[in-house]
Amino acid sequence: FSFIKFDFMKNALLATILLTPLFGMLGTMAVNNKMAFFSDALGHSALTGIAIGVILGTKNVIISMIIFGIIFGLAIRKVKSNTKTSSDTVISVFSSTSIALGIVILSKSGGFAKYSSYLIGDILTISPADIKIMAIFLIVVYIIWYFIYNQLLLLSINPSLSASRGIRNALIENIFVVTIAIAVMISIKQIGILTINSLLILPAAATRNICSNSKQYHIISTVIALVCGIAGLIISFYAGTAAGATMVLIAAAVYFITYLKSDK
């Protein structure tokens, strides 16, 4: 445990303990609602959020990323619900457009290299101020989850039944979309655009291979995300690899293990 004597590793470990349970929890509903590709599109939209922040001269591009991410997510949900085109097609259109727009704007005059670190991420650079924001957001998400979980679960199972029970499906979906968007955007700089969706989906997908009820699904997914996050951070420190990608590889290994177990 020699890694713990470094302040940057202490900050990274604390951020991992805050972030990964959040991802494990949100990932369960993303998988239930077939929104894995949706969260990936949100990650890609971060480039456009950064680009907008640069154009507006925003000192902290996280703000522009969050605002754009929320608008982007709500727009996808709105178009997806009002068209006969398949969901994956709609999401692909939005995703490809946003990432191309972001690259075009940021690459003007050779400026893209300055923001290429967002593609891979680096949790070792996280600051105490960032950790405070994550802690506050985590508390807010758990409060939101307490109030909307049952409605969101019924909505994911049977939208018609949930509507007949007086649940406002569009409102609940919008709240969930906004929550996912904020979670993704505040984590992009640490986890990376290319890997953040995997860290959100893999723990939930692995848990779904072995769990038979909703309570187990949430608890085990959260635990798997936390364990994979901490293990990935420690291994990356000694191996000299990217922390986010290492976390994802461990989560992927867990997924294949649970898949083989469920296939027997």
C-alpha cells in the first residue's frame, strides 16, 4: 500500500470511492432501459460541450459540458419518443454529429491537442474541489433515486402499465436522463470520453448475468463497480497505465466471468 503515501493517489482513491458506486447504481437502470448506447453518445457529446465553452470563453469547461450534456440528452429522448426511427439510429445520428462538431471546432488552428487528454482521462489530476462537487452530487443522486426508483423500475418493465398507474413517464425519463448526463460530464476529465460508458455499463451488465431480483441487482452492481474501480486504480499505479482504462478492463473481466458462470 505504498501508493497511499502520495496525496494525488489519496485524492484519486477518494474520487474512485465516490464515483464508481454512482456508476454502478445508475448503470443498472441504463441497462434495464436499453440505454447503453445512449450514455456512450453522452460521453461523445462532451467534445462539443468543451468546444462551446471555448467559443464562449468559459474558464471552466465542465459547466458548458454539463449544460450541453443535459440539452443533448433531453433532445435525444424527445426525438426518440416522437419518431418511428429506431432508438439506436436516432442516438447514432446525435452522437456522430456532436463528436464531429466538437472535433471540427476544437481542431481549428490546431487547438485540439490541448483537449485530447479528455479522450483518455486522468483521475490522478483530480483536485479536492472536484471531489467536493462529486460528493455533493452523489448525495443529490441518492435523494433523487429514493423518490423515483420504483417509478423508473416500473417504467423500464412496462411503460403502458406505469402510465396507467398515474406515473408521468416523460418526466421520470427526463429526470433520469439529466442525472446520467451530469454524472457523465463531471467524470469525463477523470475517466475519459473513450472509456466512461464502459465503466457505467459493465458492472451492471455483469451483475445482470448472476442476479435474479432488483435488490441484489443494485447492491451487487454497486459493489462490483467499487471493487473494479479501486483495483484498477491500484494496478494502474504500479503498472504505469491509464487508470480509467485499467478499471474498465477489470470490469470487463468480471463480466466475462459472470457470463461463463451464468452460461453453465
